[in-house]
Amino acid sequence: MESKGPLYENIVYLELKRRLKLYRDAQLFYYKTKTGKEIDFLLMEKSNLQLIQVSADISDKNTLLREKRALLEAAKEIGIKEGMIINGNIKDSTVEDGTRISIVPIWEFLLLTP
């Protein structure tokens, strides 16, 4: 069975690119922490920074932990207090180490007003 992860990442990328057209000074990047953890998207809109991870299935505790650790490390490095994990079907929110992590199903992300 083929993984939906790359498909979800591509959908989120295309939606973020579409939203960038609404903002003049916004930019989209990939981010890698000093220890090599990868963040799928770093959205920079003027002085507002947003970290976004994409994972099709975070029902596995190890997958969720990996995504959270990367977000927390990146948030600390760049000095922000929130991040987002877009996934297949789980909606939740948590605060860890002073950083708020929003867990959002992909369908809801696509419906969010930019």
C-alpha cells in the first residue's frame, strides 16, 4: 500500500502557495534544525512565522512524538511559541515546553480562512 504522506505534503504545499498569492511579503521555506530535524514548511508573513509539519497518519505514538519533537526544537531555535501538525483525521491541541501545537485534519486546514 502506497503512503499518503507525500500526497498530503504536496496538497499542503499547493494550498500554501495559493495562499501566498494573497499576501505580498509572504515566503515559504523548508527548515532544518541544528540537529537535523526537518520541518516541512516555514511560512514567513512579514514578522509572523508559522511552522507546519505534515503527516498522513499520526495515530502511531512514535510518529506523533517525532513530529512534535521537530516542531518544538524548531520553535525554540527561531523563537516562536506555536506550530501545526496537519494529518489525516486527528484534531487536537497541546502545549508542551511553552509551545502550542495545533493538530489539524487536512480537510480542516484546507477550509481554514487564510
